[in-house]
Amino acid sequence: MTSPEAHTDPAAGRPVEGPGSLGRFLPRIGALLIDWFLCSLIAAAFLDYRWGGSGAEGFKPLLVFAIENFLLVSTIGMTIGHRIFGLVVQRPDATPPGLVSGAVRTVLLCLVVPAVVTDGYGRGLHDKIAGTLILRTR
């Protein structure tokens, strides 16, 4: 017998592999690293960020990262890193997250801890709270 959560959790019943399956840990980390690198370059170019800066200086890439994530995930459902790794962020009804879910997801992602706390499906707490799924596109 399955638990009641298995029937209500949008991660339940997803394909195990291929398009529509939940994004795996390594591609998600790869996407995150690409996005972080690009945001660090943008912060260096436009916000006078110096690599390894301390204090408030060190938060400049995070600011760019938050803006990038909020704008791109809320509207088109993916960041540049997601696109490269074949991932998309969607609501369970297969639509982009929208502004509210995108904002909640971004804030929690920037706090780090909710993103590394996962459930039995590998779905991050930030996605569960925002009501989103990160899925494979290929």
C-alpha cells in the first residue's frame, strides 16, 4: 500500500528516465555552477566585483544570480545553466512558475539550505515550498 502523499505529490508517477522525469542531482549542480560563473562574470563586468572579495563585495554575484533566477525561471522556466543541461522548472500543470512561485523559489535557493534538503524523489525543499518541479527536457 502506498502512502497518501504518493497520490498528491506531483513528483510521484513521473517517468524514471527521459523527458518529464525529475532532474537529477549532477545536472542540477552543473546548471548551478554555470549560472554562478556567468553571474560572477556579469558582477565583475558591471558591479566592480573582484574575485574572492570579502564583506558586501562577496554578495554581488549572489545579487546577479537572484535576479537571473527570478526573471528567467519565473517567465520561461529555465536559466542558462538549466538550458545547457536540459532542465526546466515548471508547475505540476506544466506551466512556467510565474512571479510569485519564481520569487519564493529564488529566495529559498539563495538561502542554500532549502535547496540541499531533498525528499525521497530528490526534489529540493525550495521547489516543494514554491510548488515547482525541475524536470528533464531530454
